[in-house]
Amino acid sequence: MKYLIAGLGNIGPEYELTRHNIGFLVLDRIADNHKIEFTTQRLADKAELKFKGRHIHLIKPNTYMNLSGKAIAYWLQELKIPKENLLVVVDDLALPYGTLRMRTKGSAAGHNGLKNIEEIIGGQEYTRLRFGIGNDFQRGQQVDFVLSNFSQEEIKELPSIMDRAEEMVKSFCTIGPERTMNFYNK
């Protein structure tokens, strides 16, 4: 069984520890925990992980956030992975910081990366792991907030939250999204 786990983010050192890059950060954490390395390949940095008989392909699109769908569509087709075995790890302003929610479908809710994925792969029926980044910003400051770095307090909590996100990714690949949602979504 093959799976594609796509973490959304923006390339470049200026974005590295920003809230909008949580998808990249979660995949980097998984790679570090399993001592695997990303290599730059077509449209994405890619790593592979074997876990409980599953072949898990991790990608960090290097197309920038708003064009993430191009990389995801390419790797789904290249690896012959069905859309139901796709999981997108994404930041979510609507959830309090550190809250993790898995959904098997849903709207892009204004997230340009998700909008592009929907346009290119055709529809909202793909699983996403939404990572709450909170919404502690003034009216009109949303872009500045998502592109800002985590606070020192948030950074202290980040490793344990990312480890929980890794558990959810592995659960998605082994017991499926429905049982994962029942177990982890609170």
C-alpha cells in the first residue's frame, strides 16, 4: 500500500519557521524521527518511509503554497497513488493553536494552497490534517500573522504537537481516516 503525505508551505529561509509552513515542519519532524532525508526532485522535496508494510511518500512542494496542487497531482500520478491515499498537512486559522483535526473532505476555507489542490486534482474529496495556528491578529493582519514566526511559547510546545501529528499520519496510513478521526479528533 502506497500513501502520499503532502505538507504545505513556502520555500525559502524567510518562511522556514512561519505558521504557514507547519506542513513542511511536520514532515521535517517525521523525517528527523525516522532518520530519513529529503531530496529535491520534480516539483517537490521528497522522502520515503516504510511503516508497518506501508510505503509512505512525503513531499514538500517547491511550487510555493498557492501552486501546491501541481506537485501533488504530479506525484499522485507518478507513483500511481489513489486520491483516497492522499493526506495534506496544512495550517488552519480557524483552530486554536496546537489543535489537530483530520477531515476527509471540506472547503478550502480561504486557504489558497487548498484551493489550488481542489482545482487541479478535481474536488474537495481528499483527506487533510488541519494544524491549528490560532487567529491572534487584528483585522486586516491575517497575511502578516500566517507569515510570522511562532512565539517562543508556541515553539516550546511545537515538538509534542508535531509528534501527535506524526501519530495521526501513521494512523491514517494503517487504520484509515475514519478510525483515525474517531480516535484523535476531540
